[in-house]
Amino acid sequence: MRARYLKLEGKTLDPYVKVSLSSDGKRLKKKKTSTKRNTTNPAFHEALVFSLPKELLPHLTIELVVINENLLGNNEILGRVVLSQGSTGLELGHWLDVVNIRNATGRWHWLT
């Protein structure tokens, strides 16, 4: 995973990504990357591997949240992207690749 041009007014960034898998509104699994210090263009060269039954894949929602780690207060959400069967555009295409191919290539997404 990579991010570019992350911003937070007047602060240096220490971002990490939290990945959550859910089905029918219930969170099933979550993992997070390591924190990248003092960067607005982090690269997370990590594999986050989840073990799930194959029959759950079509009903799965994947949420990626980019968070700024704040050692002196609350962590701040910089943005998120959700991949699911209810997504549209690029997010839906990426989700379909993940579900059908299971080793989809990386894609760029806008954070909301």
C-alpha cells in the first residue's frame, strides 16, 4: 500500500493504515500496518493476510483507513476507502478483482 500527498494542517505526519473486514455490518477481522514516521508519501511494504472461509468473499466489505498517529493525543483519521459489492466506480472494480481473482493488483483510490 502507498499513499501520496497526505495533509493535516500544520502537522508532520506519522501515518499507518488500518484494514478491517466485515460482513453484514459485523467486523470479522482487523489488522494495521506499521507507522511511517514524518512523511506525506508513505509506502507500506507489508502483506496483511486474512484467513476467511471462501463463501464469505462475495459478502465481504474491506475498509482501509489512513490514520495519523499522535503520540500526545488522539490519533486522527486522514481518510478512508471502502471496497464492497455496494461500492461504485474504481472501488467496485477493485473489489470484484479481489473477490474473483484473490490476488488483485494494487490500484490508486481517492480517500474520503
